Amino acid sequence: MAWNEPGNNDNDPWNTDKNRNSNGGRDQEPNNDPWGRQGQNGGKDQSPPDLDEAFNKLMDMLGVKKKRGGNGGSGSNGGSGMGGKFSSGLLGVVVVGLFALWAATGIYQVDQQERGVVLRLGKFHETVMPGLHWNPPMIDSVTKVNVTKVRSHDHKALMLTVDEAIVEVGVSVQYSIQDPRDFVLNVRAPEDSLAQAVESSLRHVVGTTEMDQILTEGREVLAADVKERLQSYINDYGTGLLISKVNVENTQAPTQVQEAFDDVIKAKEDEQRVRNEAESYANGIIPEARGRAQRIREEAEAYRSEIVARAQGQADRFDRLYQEYAKAPAVTKQRLYLETLETIYKDANKVIIDTKNGNNMMYLPLDQIMKQRGTSSNASSLNSSSISSLTDQVIAEIRSRQTSSTVREGRN
């Protein structure tokens, strides 16, 4: 039953002084009830515990002290005391819960491809590496930046070349974040700054290049120059970006005059093709002509050497013949005569001789004579012994005919 019901001897579980007065100034027996209450006639109360009392014990365990009311306090004062203790305990729980929630929200993770830029009260504090980290919320702010991702920016515009021609150039810029701190803090919009730097560097390079170089074979040089100048601009801005590659996607004349430019380019390609063919022909003819010239030069040199050597040999032979002639003139004359006939007859197959003091011509069929001798049919294959033998026969035949002619003339 409740403590204030009839028959409970007005035992107030919250006011021990009142209970002592109601029992004649004697304290009641110890109460083993964990909730500090006794039933009627000293028996234990089997009713469920009061929620307010359970909450007060919880506050004791949390370290919140109780405040007891004064002696003779009324029930309303006890009620207000309970309300104050309940409010202070609830406030402690709320504070502890909010603190735990605040601490939990400061835990974060940085992925492997990211870096974290930490600002403490708006000022740069540190750059954290990949892993699990904690920073006090609402004091530190963390900005995660992906430093391994390769980003791309495309730009296309009409530009004026150094020879005052208009061309349409399109480029693709690939870049990544090199310094997370500069990327987050130095520039408000780094990618917008990159777009403006791309256009500025591209216009500068195109403005110093001729149109033919941009439209034909100068794209690689154009891309390299744009990359170098763009990286210089980015470093001056302090955006923390790294330009990895610049690709020239398209270079062409404006659409309005595209057909005329195509004709010009085709004519230049034809010119280049004809020039290459001419150079190829020249590269084939010139070495061949040089080879022929070298061969003729070598043949002339060989001929000169041969003639000189032959002349020297003939001169030496003449000197030796002269020495032999001085020793035996008749024999030498006969030898020279025979050698001369040998030289003449070796290439002839027929000989006609005009006899002295006669009207008849003598015909010598050398080829037939050689056939009869069983030699080769080719007269040019005669050797020196055959020529000598043939010469002796011819001389004998001439002498016999001269003798017979002389006899006939004497008879007449």
C-alpha cells in the first residue's frame, strides 16, 4: 500500500523524523527493503519499486548528490525536491550523451588515393595521410582531396595565327592534384583558373605560329609549347595542379572556308609528293651516274697503264733488236720480215700476190690449204709454227712461179 494510506501509521519513506515522532520517539526496526520501505505491522511491502526512487539511485551511481528536505517538510516540498533532483540527473545524462555523440562525429577515414587537409578554427593545421583519424568536430574541418585521379579539361576556340589566318584549335588537358594544401587554400576555384590558363597559353602559342605548321606537321610542337607555358601559369597561380599531358585534338580552318583550305592542303600534299618522287629519282640516278663515271675513270686509268706499259715494252724490244741487228743485220732482217708476215697472215684466210714482171695475180687460198693440212677451219687459231711453215711454202711457191715466168719470157 502507499505510505500515506490509512493504517500505515503515516510512515513517510522520505521523512525519517516524522516516522520517529509517530512511534513515540523510537526508531523503527531496520528495513531490509532495497527501496527503504516497510509494510504494515513490520511486514515487507511487495509492491513494485517507485520509478522516482530508482532514478535517484541511478543518479547516485553517476555521482549526483541528493538533497534532502528539512524536518517537518510538507509533501509538496518533498515533491519539488524530487523534481529538482530528476532535472539535474537528466541534464547530466544529456550532457554525457551529447559529449559522446560529439566525440563520435570526429572520427573519419581517408582513402588510399586521398589526402586530408585539416583546418583548425579556419587556419591550416596539417595534411593527413590515408588511414583512420580523429579531429574535434566544430573545431577542425577536414577536406578530402583525391590526388591520384587524372582529370581532363577540353577547350576549343577560334584563334589568330602569326600570319593573320584564323584557325580552329581544340586541345585536351590532362592534369592531377600535386599539392592538396595549395589546391584547397590558395585559389577559390582552381579548375576555373586552369580553364583560363589553358585558353591564355593556347592563344599565345598559336599567335606565334604559322597556319601551315598548325594544320600539318606542327601539332606535336604546339602541344609541347602549350604544356610548358600552361604549367608555368599554374605554378604562378599556386593552384597545386600538375599538367601531365596536352593533346591537340583538332586543328582546322573555319567551317565557312573549309573547302578552300582543303584544296590548298591537297595542293601542298601533291607538291610534297612530287618533290619526294623527284628526290627519290635523283637519289637513284646520281649514284648510278657516279658509278658509271667511276667505272669509266678506272677503265681509262687501266687503258693508260696498258698503253704506257706496251710502249715501254716495245721500246725495250726495239733496243734489244737494235743490239741484235748490230751483231747480225741479215739474220735480223729476215727475222723481222718473217714476224711481219706472221702478224699479217694470222688474221687472213686468203692472200693475193702480184708477181714481179708478170701480168698474173697469184691467189693463195690459205683456208683451203689449212683444211688440207687437217687443222681447224678457223684461220685465226693458227699458231706460230704453222704460220712459219705456211710462210715457207708461200715463199717457195712465189719463187717457182717467178722462175717459170722468166723462162716463158725468154722463149718469147
